[in-house]
Amino acid sequence: MREKELLKEIARLETRLDHFETEWSYLDRILLECGFRRGIMTLKKTVENMIHENSDPANEF
């Protein structure tokens, strides 16, 4: 019985992984179309830079 439960959980996780990979690819593609040269990686760097700039106390006011 335990083996059957584990196989069911593996199948569920594989389905979720497939869904996440599909969504990741779609997001990456639309970001490329919007001008982010490296898709998600460029978006990530942009947001990191924005956060860093906003954490500067001189930019608060």
C-alpha cells in the first residue's frame, strides 16, 4: 500500500513540475517579447537593482 501512495505522489509532483515548467517558459517568452533581452533573468536583475536602489536611505524622501 505504501508503494502505491508513493507512486501516486510522484505522479502528482511530476504533473505540478510540468505545469510550472510550462508557465516558466510562457513567462520567459512574453518577457522576451516585451524587451527583456534575457527574459526572466533580465527581469530578475532589474527588480534586484530596483530593490537595491530603494534601500538606499538617500532615496527615501
